[in-house]
Amino acid sequence: MNKPTEKSQNTVWHRATVTRQRRQQKNTHKSVVLWFTGLSGSGKSTLAHAVEEHLHQNGLHTFVLDGDNVRHGLCSDLGFSDKDRKENIRRISETAKLLLEAGVITLTAFISPFKAERAIARSLMPHGDFIEIYCYCPLPICEQRDVKGLYKKARQGEIKDFTGISSPYEEPENPELKIDTSQLSLEQSIQQVISLLRARNILSIQE
């Protein structure tokens, strides 16, 4: 038998009196995790922030966990190997779970290329509280956009383990929502997300 670690001996989960349900009631809307996934250049961050702006203007409590921003702090010690990508998603998943408990509509914008890691993220959340949104965009169009010049560097071998070029992207098989960002305008894409939230009764709590 393995010797218990110091953490397992001395760490006890503290149950707060202010619950997620009470926070949601005060916010007058439910909390949820909107997990935007897709290739670099597919429009994940743009859409996530645009949806947040729409929700914020309507008085809802929101927060975006953006891939680039998170790597400046929480995950600044990680690279882009498969192992580090998995750890990156693990940390984000746990953070999103905390924000879910805080009663916040949390939007995450990460390539999150591997099915297994997205499945782990989903498993951390109560059933129905994880909404996977696949921002679909063909690789050639993502490369044409190449806002950050990353695809060009990846093609030239300057960036290793780049998703879509030298590292795989495993497409979601059954996302709650698939948005073709190569065909739909930003406003049309926003409305698809909002329609889904309304259909799931997330945007308001009946008194």
C-alpha cells in the first residue's frame, strides 16, 4: 500500500454555506462552462469574447479564459508538447470548475486538440454544465487568416508541435454546437450560441 501523502492526510474539503445555487439565484441566471475548441485561426477567441460582450451587456456574470492570456500567468511554465498541452487543459478545466461553482458563465477559448483531455474537462462538471462548441474552419482558411503568423512559422519548421501542421487536432464527434466560422458571420455565430443558451434555460432563473 502506498504511504499517504501529506496532502491526503491534512487536506479536507470545506463545504461553504454560500452555495452555487444561492449564487445563481442572486445572479438570476445559471452558471455553465462554454468550451470553445478549434484550430488556431478558427475564431474561438473572437467568438468567445463577442458572446461574453453580448451577455455582459444584458447584465449576466461572465468570464473568459483565453488560451493566450492564460499562458501569461497560470500556465506560463508550460510549453507546447503533448504532455504540457494536457497539463494546460487540466489546469483550465479545474479553473473553469471553480468559476462554475462561483455562479459565473465561463467561456474558454483553447485549441484543446485532444478528445481525451476535452472528455476529462467534461467529466469534472456536473451533467449538462459543460457545453462543447466546435468552431469549425477548414485548415486552408485558417492558414489564409494566420493573424499571428504562426502557420507560416510552423510550415518553415520554426514552431514544433503546431496543431494542424505537425501535431494533430482531433475533431469533436458530438459537440453540443458546431459553428462553421468560415461561412457564418460573427453576429450569426453569436446568435447560435445565445439560442442554445436560451434553449437550455441558462439565461434566466424563474423566481
